[in-house]
Amino acid sequence: MSTQTQIESFDVKSSGKEKSFAEVVFNLPLKEAFTYNIPPNLLGKVLVGMRVLVPFGRRHITGYVVNLIDKWNKDITLKNIVELPDTEPIVGKEILTLTKWMADYYQSSWGEAIKCSLPAGLDEKGQNISHQLVKYVRLAPVIPDENEIVRLLKRSPKQKLVFDLIKKKEISLPELQTQISKSQAALRCLKDKNLVEVFTEKKERETLVPEGTMTKPFGASLTFTPEQKAVFKKLNTAIEAEQFESFLLHGVTGSGKTEVYIRCIQRVLEMGKTAIMMVPEISLTPQTVERFRQRFGDRVAILHSGLSQTERYLEWKKIRDEKVSIAVGARSAVFAPFKNLGILVIDEEHDGSYKQESNPRYHARDTAVMRARSLNAVVVMGSATPSLESTQNTRLGKYQYLSLNSRVGERMLPLVSLVDMKREHKEFKNFAMLSGALRSAIRDRLSRKEQIFLFLNRRGTARFVFCSDCGYVLECKNCSVTLTFHSLEDRLLCHYCNFRTSMPDHCLECHGEVIRFSGFGTQKLEEEIRKLFPDSRVTRLDRDTTRGRDSFANMHRNMSAGNIDILIGTQMITKGHDFPNVTLVGVVHADLSLNIPDFRSCERSFQLLTQVAGRAGRGQVPGKVIIQTNNPDHYMFEFVREHDVNAFHEKELKLRQLLNYPPFTRLIAIEIVSENEVQGQNTIEKLGRALTRRSSAGVEILGPSKAAVYQIQSKFRWHLILRGKSMQALQNTLLNCQELNELKSASRGKIKLSVDVDPFNLL
Ligand code: ADP
Ligand code: ZN
């Protein structure tokens, strides 16, 4: 087995002589590639980028071929490749290079990075991708005449829609789902009426691309505003130059950024190239999807978490086989296996969901920039509240700065006012969740039949359950966090590990009788609202009320149809929605995100509040935003009130520089999670000493320290942070640290080590 791997030599049959050895990497925390012998029956068939089934220890596992070599002069006898599940490479050369970079940069193994770039539907067992069972539907062999069909379908437009589609051509069930959402029930009825039949195909087949759609002209586009026009001109120049260039498009909510992306993508398609459009998972709402479908029809593959593994795989395959030209999706869309990429768009580039919080802990925005660079493509990162990292990059000249300063159609930015909740308590003796000001504003909008958003970033009814005698607070037995009361289920819930327990009838500490609630959550807010405004139609949107896409879609429909007066929600309601009749946004407790012990908490609060505020007044009526807080003097609020992102950046960047935090330094966070508290502590201390010994000049070691949430699911967590101006110096320190590498390959179960490069969350 060898440890040397180069990815330059992709030429498979260059010498005319078949290469006899393959270098293979695995989805395991092992840095090396392993060399295997290619048996005579597979000679010439094994290609770089294919999966192989090979003996490993006492098992057979799937690996990825990353290189072929013709010489082997070491003394070790090589094992044979056992099976070759693929007839063609599943990882192209370009993605191989990208994943190699990811592995090096984000400190994972190459195999882990490759695995992460592939759709989940491609399983690990080495099952042949072209032999999945897929269900198809076609017309029944005998169907009634035209008139009878019309009669049968008269009262169900949905069934008629599905039937008409199937009539054109047989179609796979996943494809049917993509084309007509929630078509299962209609399909079942059609089956019951003996109009269609479902059958199973063993072989993978062409996915349906209705004739003509690939060449159909794009949907009507709007006439650009002068600002949009100026921005598009710059982007278009870069697109036509076919040179790598990265742009930060800073535009207030509703300034027409999406319209600009669409036009850029259209331009790229006209040039015969392809495009990736990334949005945070939470913004993959029917609204966004619909907008791309309308413009680009069947040229779009949509990758979202609601798809089954087979569906994900089929969408991925459509991209790989060039059946589509655009991939719209969350983080993982950055790996869409397009061959001729012209543009990568990252909407809401500041969003935390672009950072994967499990190994490999890549950042999709930064990965997209790397990918674009190697392909000479254009990257557009858009946001109403850009991250400080990207802002700093524009100042350093790494990204070009573009801006859209006004909302389309002269719609005004909302008026933002603050309510001091401490004063509300002291002077007005009001201990309810809503201040007098917010209450009367709600009453006012209700009387005018306008809609209201109430934002509160915490679920449940009450944060604490505590004993009023001794002050004992109920905590999760597995995690160092307080339990939250959920009144509907009448249970206490841990928001970290989902531990559930019933309300105790006396204090567990002093046996005192009185148990009290303190705090608040979306559910409690809903109860309060229903009491105050019994005639209003209230809907709540949070993780307890949403299960998948449907609840989103329902909420959308009801909001648009005016069936909801007050929408209460967590972060979920902040993005991807555009309802013109929402004229009031209330932020019930703005301090939650501000109190999180993380150097980014102020930046995040600013982004969150600005985004929430952006939901107000998108129609003809100017919006109003009321923010309730216990810290009205915090400097951040002033910038939210003025909608002054640039001034906020100015201030916040100065602070970051003063405190030596990113973007002025780089960080690598190391975490140890241990079942045994003492063992964990010993390990992290030993590692801290080792890193200090190995660290090169300009590398600071912070910690070790207990994590902010020290205990999760009965496991204890410690952190070490490397900080320095040069990422290379940080990376070198890790590479030189033998102790770290040993811990990493042994990392599992009892003591787990993880490395997070450019960490986004420091909790
Ligand atoms: P953003 O992505 O910046 O929030 P959008 O692109 O979603 O902004 O635009 C906000 C609204 O304005 C959308 O309803 C969009 O259809 C509309 N819009 C965008 N550009 C134009 C334009 N040039 N003319 C008319 N309406 C536009
Ligand atoms: Zn817990």
C-alpha cells in the first residue's frame, strides 16, 4: 500500500499499455490512498473516478479510484480489486481536483470529500448505479374513449393534469413528483379508474425531457431598472470574457437581485454553458422554485432536502448527462457535475447554512469560488447583509463590489422603532410578551386588513421551569441546557438532544411545591396573541409546526390568499418570502441572538434583524418594524434603524481588528467530545501542549476550554482554537502535530476529535 498520490496523471490509456494498479481512497478518516492490483478480467476497465469494491481489513468496502499507475516496486503483495460497479467514472476529473483541495483545506480525507460531493442515493455498497429499481407510470393498455375520459376527470383538474402528462409519454414517479408536486393522490385515483398503470423498470432510463422545451425561448423578462442595468452590464462583461471573476452583489431586500441572477444565468445558457444557483435550504420555497421553473422550464434541476435518495440521484444524473443546464439547490449544489460551468450564484452568501457542520466541514461559498477559479467561471455572491468576510474581500480587491441601493418600484424601506422592555416592566408593570406599542400597532393593522409577522427565535412556551422556593432550574439530564416546556404535548423538551420528560409536581431539589414558568417561546406567544386578538387568524411556523415542504407551501398559499392575519415564527419566516400585504413586523425579543457567546453574535443579530425588517412593506404601503429589546442602547440597533449596512460594517470591522478576530485573522477550531469527562480533559490538555510545541511563528493557541454548551447527549465537549494571520501557518501546525493525526485516525465512539477550518459556530 502506498501513500503517494498525484492527480496530474489522468490519462488512462496514454501509453497504449493498460495500467495494472489503482490508487484508491475511502470514506474513512484515513489520509492515505491505498494501492490495489487490477486483476486481468478488469484490466483496461478500471478508470480514474470509478468506484471499486476492495478487500479492506477483513471486510469488503467501496472506494474511489483516484489514480492509475503501471509500476509497483515495493515488497508488499497487493490485493485485487474485487468488483467494478460502474461502467463509467462517477467522479469527473474536475470534481476530483476540487475534492482534493477540500480535503487538504478542510482537513478531511480525500475519500470523505468525494463521498460528500456525490448524491446520497449512490450507496456505499457498490450497487451498480445503472441498476436501481425505478417505478414508472404509463397509460393503461385499454382506456375508455375520449368522452368517457373527459367525464371521469371532469371534477378533478389535478387528475387531468397528471393524466395529460402521462398521455404524452411514460414517466418515472420521481420525475412526475418533480413536475407536478403532490401528485400521489391524483395518481392513485387515476389507477383506481383504470386509466394508468405503474410498473417497475430495472434499468435506468432516460428521464423525461418533454420535446421542445430545451429549445424554447426563455420566459418573459422584466425591463431592468437603471441600477439593475448598470450591475448587469458589469456582470455580463465578465461572463462574456469567460475569465474567473468574483462579485459581491450587495442589494437591499427587494432591490431585484434575483432578477439580475436570472438574467446572468440566461446569458450563460445562451452561450451554451451551464449554471449553479445556490440558496439557503430555508429559501428553497415553492416561490423561489416556481420563479426558476417559469423562466427556464425543464432546463432546471432542483436539489432540495425534500427529495428521496432516488430522486436526488436522478436529479444528479440529469445534470451529469447534460439533460439540464441549471442546478438550483442548497449547499451541496456546489458539486453539481456540470461540465461547462459559466456561472455560480450564491444568494444570501452570509447565511450560516452554507457551512457544513459535519466532516468535511466545507463552506459552500468558498468552495464555489475555488471551483469557479479553476474553471474560469464567474461567481456572484449576493446579499442584503453581506458577511464581514466578503465585505473585507471587496476591500482587499479580491471580490468586485456591486450594489443595488433602492427597492424596485420606489417602495420605501420600513420605519424601524425600538421598545425598551426594561422600561415596559418598570414603569408600565407590563410583564406580557407584547409591549403596549406593538399591541396597538397590531390592532391597527388588523383593523385595516393588513398582515403581520411576529418574529421570535425560540420555540416552545417557556424557557425555564424553576422552583420559586430554592430557584432550582430544570435541566436536561444529558445536556447542560435548560428544558423548555411545550404545552401542547404537556412535556418538557431538550432542544439539543430531544430528551422528553413530564412536568414534575414538586421541585427535585428541595421538594418545594411551587413550580413556576419564566421566559417565552413561539408557542407561548401564540397563546398570548389568541387571547388578545380572539378574532384574528393566527398561524405559527417553527420546527414544531412544520414537517417538510408542505407546511411551507400551505402557509404560502394562505398568506397570499389573505387567509392569515398574523404569522408567528422563528428564523424560518425571515427568508424567501415576499408578501406585499405585510405592513408590520414585530421582533418580540431581539436580544436572544445577541447574548450568544460568539464573536459573530453581533453580526448575526444585525443580519437577522435587517432581514426580518426587510419583510415589511413590500407592497404599496410603507412598512413598520417594532423591535422589543432589553438593551436598547446597544450600538447595533442604531444601524438596523438606519438600514445602514455599510456603517455597521465599518464599525464592526474596526472592533474585529481590535480584537484580532476574522476577517483579520483566520481560525481553526478543534473539538474533543468524550463520554468520559476526565479522559476528555486529559486528551485536550495533552493536545494543547503538543500543538503549542509544534506551532510555528504567528500561530496562537487559544484554550483548551470547555465549550459554551459543555455537555450534549451525556458527552463532554472541549475546544482548542488556533488563530493566526496566515491560514497556511495554521495548517502547517496541524500537519506537524503527530498527536493530532493519531487522534484523528483513531477518532470514534468514546473520544471524538473534529477539526473545523474557518469555523462558523464557536458554540
Ligand atoms: P431581491 O432578490 O433583491 O429580494 P427580487 O429580484 O426578488 O429582489 O425583486 C423583488 C420584486 O421586484 C419581485 O417581485 C420582482 O419580480 C420585482 N422586480 C425585480 N426587478 C424588476 C424590474 N426590473 N421591474 C419590475 N419588477 C421587478
Ligand atoms: Zn438534552
